[in-house]
Amino acid sequence: MTSRVKVIDLQEADLDRPLYRIYPVWLFEMALSINGGNLTLVRPALWEDPQEDLCAWLQMDARGGSQKQLSGYLRPTYAQCWSMDGQSDALSRAYSRVSKDPVSGRNVEPKLEGVKARTTPRLVIDALEKSLRKRGDDALELFVAKIAYVDSPGQEILDRLVKVGPTRLGAGSDRAWSLTLKRKAFGHEQEVRIIAVARPDTNANIIQLDINPNDVFQDVSFDPRLLAAERNEREARVRALGYTGPVTIDWSYSRTLVDAVLPRHWDELDANARQEAEARSAEPSASTTKRLLRPPWE
């Protein structure tokens, strides 16, 4: 059976690499519960950075002074972002926020917490294929795309526009490709996107692709700054919503006693250090030594 989900810039070896997404806790609960599980894709226009979709802001200037917005050619698109980096503290702090009560140590703003889910591109593609078959229509073109971090995304898009024209750039794989270009300043994200290109008359701000979360999410973990009791509460909640996979503990913020194996007893190390310091202090310093000169009449 021919795959309806296309890949962009992902090699065969990439398909089984881990992919990570840090969900807001409320959105992760929605991903487990709505329609028995879903992946929610949103319009890039809703993202904070307007340069995420440069095509939407591109004005074409033709000879003779005429102008036209490229946005009029663009099919509605939706996307969800994942990352190949599961250890980034910068991403964790950006998408999961914990504010601890000074007395109880509990998070006072749990709605801002993140839940990290792990999957692979292959599992995502398989789930998207099943979702398309379940929908039974051809209203969406789906892509799983690796983001390219380039010096000038705008120039890349302009070059492509000149080559293929606005109608082709606004639809299909070219439209999906236009959402794979980001500035090099974001290279640490190692991003992979799920992209949907919809029919021209699609007006929704989000689309939800039905999935079985237990087929897609290989494991989940909660913010490592939470207390053990809080982690247990969060786990009970996702279990009640039907998640049956592993829940791992992220120990990156735990206070752990580390065994340091020494070559000699610590008292001996201190004694050696004192002896070396005393030896150095007894040596004449080049900056303070004076040379004694005898007068020539002696």
C-alpha cells in the first residue's frame, strides 16, 4: 500500500530515532482523551514567532509596480512540533514551568507544567496513516518533516517562488516545505514537524488527527522538579485517562549523593597539599630576590 504520509529530509535511519514533545499538562490530557486520543495541529499563524511562516507575510512586487500578497495562494496549513533532543534543559524550561511554594515545595501553577512524551517518526507516520484511513477522505495531505536551519529562510523561499511560481508554492509538498525553514538561532531545537496541508475552504484554527496514544507514546515523564507525591498524582491522572505505557522518572534535578573514589585517604591528600604549599612558599620568588653586587675596590 502506498504511503499517503510523505517525509521531508528524513533519512531511513532517522525514522527510528527518538522524538520528544513537551506538552502542556492540560493539552497532554486532551491528547489522551478526545476521540480516544489525538494529535492536535494548529495554524502557524497562532505561533508567537511570525517568521515561522514567512510565506504568509510575503508581498510579491512585479515589474510595473503591481503588488500582490502571496498569502492569497496559500492552502491552510497546520503543524505540531517535536524534537530529536530529549536532554535539552533550554527546551524543558521553555515549555515546562514550575513555581514552588516555599513551605510545601509543591508547584503552585500546575497548569504551566510540561509532560514529555517520547515516540519515533516511524510510529508517528504509522499513526497518521491509520488516522487518514479512519477519516476516509482526501481533505488533508500529511507530512513528517525535519526542520532545516539556514542563514536566510526568506531568501530560500524567494528562490523557490521564482522557480515554481506562487500557485505551486502555495499547495502540496512545496507548501509543507516552506514550513521547514528556520533561522540558525533555533538550531538547538533539532525540530521535526507534523504538517497538514488542507483544502482551501478549511477555516478551523486547529485540526485533530485521531490516534491510539498507547501506539504512539513510548513513554512519558513529568517535570523533574516536582515532588514525588506530585509525580504520583500526575501519573494516576494519565492512567485514569487510559495511558498504559511506561512512566519514567527524570532524575536530572534530583539531589543525589555521589560516591567519589579517592586514590588515597583524604587526610593524606590534605597533608600532601600542605607540604606542597609549604615547599612553594620556601622557594625564593623571582620578583623579590635581590642580587648583591660587590663594589670594585674590594
